[in-house]
Amino acid sequence: MGHRGSKELLRGLIRSFSTELWKDILLSLNEAHQGAWAHLEQHFSPPQAKDLVPHYRRAIFEDSMATIARKHNLIVRSALNKTRNASHAEIETFLLDSKRVVLTALAARDAYDFKRLRTAQFRKTLAQEAMLFPEFQHHHGDGYYGVILHGAHPEHKNSLDFAYLAFPYADCKGWFGKYDLFLLAQQAADSEAIEDKAQAILRSDIIRKAE
């Protein structure tokens, strides 16, 4: 699908962060997808393994978010949800123009079927604390809330098929921008914004280089 959304935000991401950050995220996502299946298939029958994969995959990747954050001098924290029965990892950093960026992760079923952000109170709260978008004139925030959206290949459930850095509107019913992490991992830090219809390429090469 390539990049969709604000080119200004895309330029900010390219200027502010190295390609190594995106490569590390992709490598960790791929390891989470592979590792969840590899572990669970050894201990459970296929139906039970399938049910457990989302939880185990999330745990593997969210643990790796802490390692990635420390490597790239970013802030990482574990936060409880509103009902205090589960936690999620948050990475906090800043763009070069001092706008705050908070990132969480979310698995998606299909690369073309996430028109809105999956309901969760902590995601709504983070989105509402994001910066003032023109579409929401009464919203006054200080940065961006981004979601690392990722999903498995439809025929190869243990391999990463897509990964996007997506920024929802305050109401979580649409996206200010969705940026292909495979493209970001290839993009030089001083390059111009990629056209919206650019296609992701060399996906396996990126993961090999990150290793």
C-alpha cells in the first residue's frame, strides 16, 4: 500500500529517526510472529496454539520494544489499561520540532481492512492527547499517537506480511497517516517524502540486514 497521509509528518519521521530504528522494529516483529508459533506448536494442539498465538506474539514484541527503546535512547514504559487487568508497552520520543510521539503496537488481520482503530480506552485516551489536527478544531495536544500495525501472511501464519506506523485521529475513526515501515527502513534520513503510492520492496533484504 505504501505511504498514505500527511507528507509533513512523513518528512518529520524521516528527519528525526534513523533507518536502524525501523529495521529493529521490523526484525522484532518478524521474530515475534515466528517465535510465537514455534513455541506454541511444541506444547499445544493446533486449535489451542492458534488461540494463544495473538497473546504470546504480543508479549514477545512488547518485551522487545523495551530493548529497542534502550538501544535508540527512547523512553519506554509499561502502562495498565483502564480496568487495570492488562498492561501494554508504550514508547515515547520526540520529533526534531519537539512534538511528542507515543507509540504502541497492535496486530491487524488484514493490511487493507483497518479503516478505524480497534476499540480500547487507552488508545482513545492517547489519541485524544495527540496534536491539534485541522479536522478536530477543539483538540489541543502536544504531539502524535502512533500505532505499530502489523499482521501475518494469510498463507504463512508464522511470517510477518505487513507493518505500518499509523497515526489515528482523536476519535479513532480514521487515520491522519499510515506509513509503511518497510519503506521507512529503506529511506535515507535526509531524503524527500515518498510519494503516497510508493510500493514496498526488498522486504526480506531489510530483515536480513537488520540481523
